[in-house]
Amino acid sequence: MPAARRTVRAAGLPAASSAPARLRVGVIGAGRVGAVLGAALAAAGHDVVAASGVSAASAERAARLLPGVPLVPADEVVAAADLVVLAVPDDTLSGLVSGLAGTGAWRAGQLAFHTSGAHGLAVLDPARDAGVLALALHPAMTFSGAPEDADRLAGAPFGVTSRPEHRPVAETLVLEMGGEPFVVAEEDRGLYHAALVTGANHLVTLVAEAADLLRTAGVGEPARVLAPLLTAALDNGLRRGDRGLTGPVSRGDAGTVAQHLTTLAERAPESVATYVAMAQRTAERTLAAGRLRAHEAAPLLDLLAAARTGTLLR
């Protein structure tokens, strides 16, 4: 049985004999995520019938990834679709769902999933109250709006939150989009998202910060220097956790760290606070992992405390 037919049946929609084998898909938010997921569902055999997007970038992305799909208001997307993909910013999701409920846009028997990592099912309650089968399907992947985003979806993990009886529907949709589902409990959704933000978004900031410091130091091509080092560091971190830590903080080299802080204060003062915060957390984790003993870490921790209070460089 084709995957699309399995999805229709599992969702409780009309049987294949009385309904199309494909789901009519509407995408609200044809941005970096929504357009890619819409294209993946189309590739799986579903029919993307409508999308919404307000920016010029969304219109361009929709034209490229969802050719021929009309851009219409959100309520018209819902009216046209069996499956509604809600790919809007976290802070606008609740208002969008409740606003559509207020206009009577949702109807019983529809499926809807949102792509927010920060939210679980509760944000979809207004739709569920109207009889919509609601799911939270978050691709744990970064999308930049570049053409390679579609390729990144293949094998990407999806954090799935659903009612137990709806899990087959959620997992089937994820598999159809080329992803790999894993379950995130409703109460863990916020912590799950904070973990991903720490690992992905903050990583980009740290890499950019390191590249800027290298440029200030006269290195013309920071990426050539950083790429092998950061690739090895990421591999160490993923395989060995805290045991993969290297560098002066993990060794308790307070003198080297003091020299770094002095240099940063002179050459890149805007980077001092970031360095101190990361060194502090690295020291704490090194201690907790038993890599340093308390008396070995004490001078370093005193140094960092002085840097945080501003007394170090007075």
C-alpha cells in the first residue's frame, strides 16, 4: 500500500475508495522550513495545493521549491487542505492557531502539524477542539534558505510529540519527508529545544567569533585554520563528551587564561564576556567530570570570578 494511502487511513480520513490517495497539503509559512517540507511532501506523492508567505524571500522560495502552488491567505490555505503544515515563528504560532479557530477555519478530520521545537501539542488545542488531528514535528536541522536545504532533510532527525494513538500518523509523515522520527514528551519540549539552540545556534556564534578574532590577529583565511580544528573538536565532543575537552581550561592553566583575558581586553574587548562565560562553564564541567581536582581548579576559578566582577584588569 502506498505511504500516502497509509497516512490517510491512519488519520481517520475517508478510505481510499472514497478519497484521493494523496493528501491535499497546505503550507502556512513558506519560509526556510515550510517550503522545504512542502517540497518533501510533494515528492512523497502528496498534492501541495496552497501556501502562504508574506515576504519577498518566501515568495521566491515558494516559486523555486513549490512551483505552481498559489500563495494565498492563511485561512484559504486551511480551507483547501487535508494536511496543514504550520511553519511559522514560535512566538506567532499560538495566535495563528487560535485566530484560525476563531474564524471557523479548522474542520474535523483535518491533520495539522507545526514545526516549532519550542512548542508541543498544547499550542494546537484550538485546532484539536475543532476535531483536527494535531501533531508537533520538529526537524532537528538547520535551514539557511540555500538550495542545499532540501538535501539536508534526508535522514534528518525529527522530534515528534503526539498522542500515543496518533504516533503512527506522525512517524509515517516524518518518514515520507525523508526524516527519522524520535519521541519527545510534551513536558520535555522546552528543554529539548533549548538543547538544540545551545548546540546549533550558539555554535555558529562561537565559530563566527573565533573567525573574527583570527582576522584581528592577521589571519586572512580563518576558515582554513578553523575547519580541521573544529571538525576534530566536534567529533571529540560527540564521541567522548567531557572527556574530549582539551586546552588550557581543561588543564587548569590559569596563567594562559589570564594572558588571553589581557589580550582580549586590549584587542577585542567585546569578546571578553563570552570568553569568561565559556571558560567558567568549561571549568565546571571539567571539575564535574573529574578531569581537574578542586585545588587544581581553584586559581582558574578565582581568576574567572575576578574577570566577571571587573576587578581583574583594574
